[in-house]
Amino acid sequence: MASLTAVSFRPYRGHQIEMRDGRGVCEVIIHPPGGRGSPHRVTPSQPNATLAEQINQAKAMIDAVMGP
């Protein structure tokens, strides 16, 4: 049986947040603006973190880097 992985991108403060959901695994990857570093995979703070929790964690990481 084939499996499906949904991939979506969302802009946030100049960064792109890539969300992958499928095969029982949720992943969030932060892509910084062009020429400002390499993509960073968000490590969930909890083993069973939901996709929404990982997105909020990614936003908090971007906010910490960008400042107010």
C-alpha cells in the first residue's frame, strides 16, 4: 500500500517553515532567508509532539533569533 506525505510551506518573519506530515511522522524544517544559513530541522520538545506544537516551537526559535 502506498503512503502519502503532505508537504506545505508557510512564510514567517522572512523565513519559510516547511511542514511534512505523513507515514505517522510529523516534521518541521526552518528555511532561513536566502544566503543566511542552512535549513534547520526542529527537534520536538516532547516525544509525542503534534505538528501544531512543532510549528509553535519553530516560530519561537525564529522569534529568538530575530528579536522583537
